[in-house]
Amino acid sequence: LQSRVTYAQRPHLFHNLGQKRFEGVTAASGPALQRPMVARGAAYGDYDNDGDLDVLVTVNNGPARLLRNDGGNHNNVLRVQTIGTISNRDGIGARVEVSVHGGAKLWQIVKTGSSYASQSELPLTFGLGSATGVDGVRIKWPSGRVDSAGALKANQLVTIKEGTGVVRAMAINRGTT
């Protein structure tokens, strides 16, 4: 073991600058990330329904730490929750593609297991930047079925049911949190 390597270490946080470039922002992220810890897992989810992802970090021999993302991001988002009927109940394995106003296409896969001994929430979060909505959502379900939904406004959580389409839309609180 190297003498300069300690068991408890400060966590690291990076800002995605795009084009495979990242910037370290740990020092500017407040006191919660300054303390050394034996962090082993992280689960991501929108704990406070404000449209950005918060992180729950599990710590060996210590309490879990909730790192709320309250940085004042004013970009728009669309969150998508899947409900399978022919496929599994949560739509795990579904490929969700959104066509953002302006032409960009974003996609994610509904998955389980995101970090050691951790499970992030299943709804997907798509960052839309300044776009006020999407032109459509396309889901390829594990069953092979493909469903589409038309134009949707930004800043909401939409629930899409396999074979039915959008069954619920709930506004996201984009207030001061």
C-alpha cells in the first residue's frame, strides 16, 4: 500500500463539458464533499421533484449522505417513466428516444443497478437545455413493441404505458430548490 493513499478519501465531482471533456468541481460544491469518507455506492434520483438529479451516497461505517443538487440550473428537462404490460412491469431494458425541438435526438435505456450496492430511480431524465419541449418520444420495449408519443412540453414527468401511450403527466417544481 502506498503511504500517500488513505482508506477514507474525499469524493470527486465532475461537470460534463461535452465532447468527452470534464471539469473537476468538488472544491466549489460545498462542505459535504470536503470530508473524507469511505463511500462505496451512489444512487441518483430527483429527490425533491425539481427536475435535476440528486445523489445519495452510501458510506461504510457511517450514515448515508444525500447530496441535493440545488445549484440553480435553469435548463429544461423531460422525465420519462415507463410501465410495461407485455414487457416487465417497470419497462427495464426499454430504449427511450426523445426528439428535442431543434433537431437533437437523445436516448437512454431504463436499467437497474447503477453503482455498488445501489439502485437509482427508474424514471429517465433528459436535459433539454433551452428547448421548451420535445417533438416526440419513441420507446422500443423489451417485448419488441415500439410506441410513440407526440409533442410534449418540457419540465414534466410523463408516464408512458406500453401499448397505451402517455397515461400521466406531472409538472416538475422548477422553483428555487
